[in-house]
Amino acid sequence: MASAKRVVFLDYLRVIACFMVIIVHVCECYYCGAEGVLIATESDRLWVTLIDSLLRPAVPLFVMASSYLLLPLSYSTSVFFKKRFVRVFIPFLFWILMYAIVPPLMEDGKGMDAVWANIGHILYNFTDNAGHLWFIYMLIGVYCLMPIISPWLKEIGKKGELIFLAIWFLTTFHHYAKSCLGGIWGECIWNEFHALYYYSGFIGYVVLAHFVRTHIRWSLRKSLLIGIPCILLGYAVTAGFFYSNSLVTTDYYIVELSWRFCTFNVALMTFGMFVILRHLDCTNPVIYKPVSKISSLSYGIYLMHIFVLTFMFGLLGSHFSTPAAILVVGLSTFAGCCLITWLLSKIPGHKYIIG
């Protein structure tokens, strides 16, 4: 039986979202160029569009999974930050140093000058070979806001949360409006903080997770009836914009416009997937035991996966067709990361490395 302290569907959700992130990053091997979007064949364009577009909710799902049980805070702010510091920041610091040191010495052959340059760079941002760690910077920022919004969530009630989420959903159209109209809602060259700026971004997913937990009690049938149309509509917009824009430009900003995590289409897909996955409650130990273990290791898997992915793509990527390679490299990367994090979890002080 599952532990009474665990929320079963969150374990499944973390594992699924973690695998989704890895597949997204495998797809990058087929469209990311040094100077812009570089897609070798029409087959690559089609498969990257179909696969990657479907998986864009991966990051928002992670944010919602991280927020679902945290808010409102059940302990003091100091205890909250201490727990997050050990669980999130110290492993992040370990791995960002690894990405700063290992590639220049082992892969790029650039030597210690590049290592010191990378270490200087991480004082203010992630390095070029650790782009996935942008997520941790964002997550730390979200955690810093949680003690502020926690009292608000206790007092605001369902109607207040709905009003906030409605305004937040309006901001998810911002990038589309901006691409057509330029600066909007007071946004201009001397002021990037438009009227709805403070309602925008990933904080919306934090509130959405709390709203779903507190106010939505849908049956599986109702979740499917609402969730599936949200997924299909969001997916159509996400894939359609990427495919059509990739035909006419190599500008990342334009091509990836519909792939941004805080767009209305990705928000719809995220909501649809979350309310459906919420019904995953299988506690059969044959299935749930490995899922719960991988879930507990998911942060470490996320932190290290680019190292393993780079190796696996070099080893396997050229031996398969594009869709098969994406799947094979994704699965082998996921399996490799699971094994490495499991081995690391056996050593003393592992929480400082994999969380």
C-alpha cells in the first residue's frame, strides 16, 4: 500500500513530467542551430512539431506538482526556506558547478580558462551547456513568493482565486498581442512592466494548483469531458503555430512563440492534463513502488539529464529514424538517469546532490 503521507497521483505526475522534459530536450537536437532554428528535413519538422508541441506542458506540470501540497504553508517561513534550501538550492549549486567544469575539461577541450569563465558566469546566470537550469532559477523565485501569497490564499476564497486566474489567463495572450501590436498595456522601451505584469508568469500555475486542489471535485468522466477538449485545442494552436512559423523564419522568438510555457494554449493543455492525471491512483506495489521511487529521485534526474542525454544522442541518435531516435534516446536517457540517481541515493549526504 502507498504511504498515507503521499499523494499518489503526484508521484505519477512527476515521473511523467520528468520523462516529457527529457523528450523535449531530445527534440532540440533536431531543430536547434547556433544561429537560429535549423531543421534538416521536412520529416524532422513534422516529427518535432507533433512530439514537442504535445509535451510543452511538462514544465508547468512540474510547477503545479511542486505547489499542490505546499500552499497554504503549514509551517513558518523560516522552516519553509530551510527545507527548500536543502532540497532545491544546494543540489542546484552542485550541478551548475558540474556543468561549468566538466564540459570544458572532458568534452570541449577548452581547459581551465573556460572553466573559470563559466564559474564567473554562474554568479548571475546558467551557462550555455546548462540551459535547462533556467527552471531552477524560476522555481526559486516562485518559492520566494509563496510565503507572501500563502496568507492571501487562506483568505481570498474561490471567487477571489477565479478572478486572479481569469486575469492571469488574459496575460497568457500577451506574447501574441505583443508580436502583432508591439508594446501593450503601458509597455514601452522605458517600461517593460505592463499593467498586468504582476499577474503574469508561472505564479498563475501555482494558484491554479491550489484552486484545483481546493475547489475542483470532478469525476473522471467530467475531467475527461473538459480536459480532453482543452488538450486538443491547446495542442492544435501549439503545433500549428510552430509548424507554420518554422516554414518562414529561423528566428527562435517567432518560431517558438506558441511553445512558451505561459501562453494560453500551453495553459489549456496543462490544465487538461492535470485534471485528468489527478485520477491516477493505482497503488498496486508492482507499479507504484518503482513510480514512487523514481518520483522521489525526479529532481536529481532533472538536474543531471543533459549530461546523459548528450552521451546517449551521440551513441544512438544516428542509428534510427527521427521519431524512433527521439523515443530511444529519451528512454535510454531516462533509464540512465534513474540508475545514476538511485546509486547516488545510496551514499551519505545524497540529499545535497540529488535533493
